[in-house]
Amino acid sequence: MRTPRDNHLWKVRVLIHKDGTWTAKTFFYARQVFADRWLERARNNDSLHIDFYGKYTLEEDSVA
């Protein structure tokens, strides 16, 4: 069950290149500092691409 606290999550969708294919992984974090680590990892890494980075909202989940 979702709570109002879920509205304050950071969502990072990462595309990871491995063995010739791209795989999408989605991560959720309570603190922005943990989400920022993906930006640092992807900065000089051709095998990582940030597809989405931002606040996660319940409205976004209900549309999908």
C-alpha cells in the first residue's frame, strides 16, 4: 500500500549497455544524494545512459 511519503521519492531510470544490448533499470531513492550518484557514474561512462531523473509522484504512477 502506498503512503503520502512515497510522493517524495527520487526516480532514476538507467539504460545499461552490456553484451551488445541495452537494458533499462529503474531505481527509487528517498534521498537525492543517492540518485545523484547515478549522474556521476554515467558522466564518463559510455555503457550508462540516464533516461529519466527526477521526483517520483503518485500521479505519474496512476496514469501508467
